[in-house]
Amino acid sequence: IWYYSYRIICALIFLFLIFPIIVIVPLSFNAEPYFTFTKEMLTFDPDGYSLRWYRALLGSEEWLFSIRNSFIISISSTIVATSLGTIAALGLSRRHMPFRAGITALLISPMIVPLIITAAALFSFYARLNLANTFFSIIMAHVVLGAPFVVITVTAAMSSFDEQLLRASASLGANQVTTFFKIILPLLLPGVIAGALFAFITSLDEVVVVIFLAGPEQTPMTVRMFSGLREEISPTILALASILVAFSIVLLTVMELIRRRGEKLRGIKG
């Protein structure tokens, strides 16, 4: 009995968590300009469904401008966060690294500290440097938020790394640069890519920090969605949200495939 009860309870919890996200997808096809299921939609009448909000999204210069800003910020911050996070993880993996525990705690602290505190601190810092309301400040802020994910995933990948490969590489005359690109990076690549995807999703989803740092020219789609919910409540927001849900599912699928590949490389049977 417990076997089936356990699975039923897990299924109910899953539905409870996922239903508020999934429900926005049919609502994004609503032919009416409001956030409710119409009589036509409940009776599966084709007249109750429309692509008007997707056309409105793709035809709006403001929305396309904010989407472009989001991807500029997310891609740029992911590149920097992945590079710095990988280097930090390689350094922290050294057994004789001084103050390793303290440095690790400092690097992952943005995941623990309340986001509003981080946002206020970053705004105060960049305002003193006259860098607020710039792409640079937003990208660097997102690097701070995304790098901990890279550090964690790459450090986890390093836990199964065989250091004898480094000695073998050195004995064959390879320098450190060649060793890194020929041996270390290929073996750690699943962890690096997983960390990069986490950093990208974190940046793409961020609202609080951007509200503090972004000006009109740097407004990403998350801030425009937040403002739209307070001001106009247009179903165009649901159309964009549905696209982001589908995009997130694709990224999570890629991450799962990378995780399985990493397990195979480390000889772990899934």
C-alpha cells in the first residue's frame, strides 16, 4: 500500500507545484484581453483560442527591445561567470589552497544572502563609481549571482578527477596550458556547461537586481513583465511567459543529458 501511496503523494505534490506554471500556456492563447478562461475555452471552442497575443509580442518594438537586452545581459554574464567560476573551482580544488573554506563560503554567499540586500549593496557600489544604469553594472551584478553555480558544479566534477592524469601529462612534456585544454577541460566540460546553464537561467530570470541598476535603455523583459503586471495586465505577458517556460524545459532537458553524459565519463552507472 505504501508503494502506491508514496507515488500518489509525489504526483499530487508535483501537480501542485507545476500547475500554476502550466496553466499560463492555454491562457496565452485566449482570444479575449484578460487573464481568465472564457466559456469558449472551457468548452474547447476554437473561437476561444487565438494567436493574437503572440503576434502582438512579435510585433511590439518595446517587447523585442527588452528581449534583446535580456539575452545580451544573460549571454555576456554567463561567459564571464563561467570563466571566473571555472578558474575559482580549479583553484579551490587544490588540497593546499590556503583559506579554502572561507573563500568558498564567500564565493557562494550570493546564493544565501537575501537578494534585496545584494541588490542594494551593488547599487550603492556602482552608483559611487557612476556606473549605475549601464549594461556593465548589470552584467557584473549577474556575474556575482551566476558564478556560485559554476563554482559548485565544477567543484563537484573535480571531486572525481584523477590527478594522475596531470602527472602523466607533465611527464610527456605538456605545459600547463596544453594540459588544461587537452585533459582538464574535456573531462570537466559537463560540469562547466551545467554551471553555465544555471548561470544563464539565473541571469535571464533576475528582476530585483535589475530594478535597482537598469535604466530605460537597459530594461530587460523580466522588468517589463513585472511593470506590465502592475500597469496594463496584457495577455502578451502570458505569451512571453509561455515561450520562457518552453525555453526553460529545453534547457533543463539539456542539463539532464549533460548530467548523464558526465556520469558515463566518470564511470557511474545511472
